[in-house]
Amino acid sequence: MHDTKVSIEKTEILSDNWYTLKKITFNIQKKDGTFQQQSREAYDRGNGAVILLYNKDSRTVILTRQFRLPTYINGNTSGMMIEACAGLLDNDHPEECIKRETEEETGYKISHVEKIFEAYMSPGSVTEILHFFIAEYSKEMKTGEGGGLDNEGENIEVLELGFENALEMISSGEIKDAKTIMLLQHMRMKSIL
């Protein structure tokens, strides 16, 4: 493998409403050494973090259910998605972000998290890198109801599911969220639950 040479020629901001959508014109070196000019759009929504809470004794996981408009306009008739707890970094360190999001969304206050990997979730169009975490939880860590923040328009239902049940929900199509599938499969692959 060789390092591809790229030079950015022009960047235009197409939208700066919620996040930033840019059109980027660039030259990229092909395998034969020649350069080709291309244009692509890239959506910058910032980076994020996601976590799967698990309990070894009860063999359960904590997931959330909430409305996701993009899925609703692309075939998800209810718009509801079952997901692992996640959020944007908002200039925080990933560990601090995911601890805050966990308490806001699920009501569990966790102190120790384990980072397992990072991934680009949609590298063809979105700049986001997602930091993946897992953490053990117990009933004693439940300090609130969760549900998210009203001022962010969040209306999140907290679900405690058996691990095997959650895996079956991937096959049945009840869980279609990529980050959640990746975390559940990681847990199975590493025989953590």
C-alpha cells in the first residue's frame, strides 16, 4: 500500500444550520501516479462516544429507545430506534462525555469505563469518529430516571434487556443501529457476557 497524495483545492460551506455541510474540491493521486480532480460533500457533526452498560451477574445490558427522524423518513415506520447510550463530545474528552451522557440518558452514574476501539461510522459522507466504551453497572449506580435533557429535545426510554434477547433483536430487525450491533457483537466475540 502507498500513501495517497491529496491536495485540497477549494472548500465551500453549503449549510451551517445544525452542523456543517461542506463541498470539497480536491486532487487525488491515482495508482498510476496521475492526479484526478474530484468533488465530494462532507458532513461535520463533531465526534462522539457510545457505551454499552452490562451486568455480569444478571447477564443484562442497558439500551435506550428514542425517535430518530432520519430513520423515519427512510422506511422506519415508527421512527423509534433501540440504541446504546451515545452523545457528541462537545469539546469534552471522550471518557468525560460518555460518563455525562450515561447519567443523563440512563440515570446510571458510572465511574470506570473501558475504551475498546474507535470507528468512522459513515466514512463516505460524515467526518465523525465514534469512541466505543463498555462499563459494568449495578442497581446501586442508578441515581436518577435518565431520559435525556428536555432542553435538547430528548425523550429517551431506558431499557434493561437480557444479553441473549438483545442479540436476538439484531436478527429480528428490532435493533438496526450500527453502533449498538457493534458493541453487542464485541461482547459476544470477547465472551464478556
